Amino acid sequence: MTHVRLSDVTRTHGEGAATVHALQHVTLEAGTGELLAVMGPSGSGKSTLLNLAGGLDRPTSGTVHIGEHDLATVRDLAALRRRTVGYVFQDLNLIPSLTAAENVMLPRELDGARPRRARQEAMTALADIGVDHLADRFPDELSGGQRQRVAIARALIGERRLLLADEPTGALDTGAGDDILRILRERADAGATVLLVTHEPRYAAWADRVVFLRDGRIADTTDTTGTPLTSTR
């Protein structure tokens, strides 16, 4: 079942001679239980695609759906994002003054959950990725891989089933990076929809499909056996 769908999406910035076409007529679907990797050179539109898929940005034209929701018609988009979409940002965005558990709890508390329930859910999310023993440590007391796991736990707390990860292994060594991809793969296998932006073919190989962007357009789509599914070249 399709969980996120971009239909003929274009995103431009600026006007006239200063116009930048970040994405041009992109149509893309990702289903429940699918891990989809997005690759391409810098400036090809990868982060823009991720931001549009999660409702952090709006398309200049075209439509974006999460489940049955057309994001252009959702009245409280922030609430939908809190309840449906989890983000793992490239710079993680953990709050230094909060413990690991408090960082993970925060989205649920912002959504009105009582602190006790939010902490219980946070501990479950941390346990799912093997770092519940670090719940009371602050981000600067954690390794890069541990901070990344906390960020993933924050993205998965509650009922959110769409996970967007922007270069989640960028600051990690190979072993820690493999651990993170294993977690993302497990979450997809458990029914989440995962969109992964990466420059690394070794990490894209964990995905079910790989989409290649070039100049804001989808250039190729392959499955992980290397079989071309579509091509615009």
C-alpha cells in the first residue's frame, strides 16, 4: 500500500533570472514496509524531495499525499507531521540541555501526551534500538553513533510510520553506519515507510529501491539487484 506519494511535483525558488528549479515534475511513491534510497550529486534535489515528502515544504506545483491526506488541504499540518512523520536530520538537532529520554519524549509532549506516558514511550523507543541504558545521558556524553540512535528513536516514537533520514550516516564510521542502516531496515520490515538520502552506494544497497536524482529530476530508478525500473536517459 502506498504511504507517501509525490505527483508531478515541482519546487522552484526565486523569480526571473534568479529562479532555481530544485525539483521538476517528480512523481514518486513509497509503500508501507519499503526502504527507498534517494541518491544524486549535491544540488540534485534530494533534501528538497525529503522536505516535501514530510510536509516541511510545499511544492510550487503538483501534490503530496501521506496516506489519504493531501498535504495541501490539511488544516493542521504541524499536528499531522508530529503524529505521522519522523525526521532524522543530517545534523540530528538534539537539544543539548535535554537528556536522551527527554529529547525522545519531546514530540509526544508537544502533542499533548502526559510526561509519564511520554517517558514510557520514549523508553520503549530507546529500547527498540538498544540504547535505553543511555536514557539519562546528555547528547555531549554520547558517541556519534549513540546520538544517531537517539535521533532515530525520537523519529519513531508514537504512531509515526513515515521515517525520513537525511544522510544519517554522514558523521559515522563504517561499523556505526552499518548499525544505523540495520535499524532503518528493521523498521521498514516492521511496517514503516523509510526514505533515506545517502551518497554511499553501500548504504543504498540496504534499500528495496534506489532513486537517482539529477538536476531536480528523476534520472533512474533501480531495485537493489541493479535492475533498472525506469530511466529518463
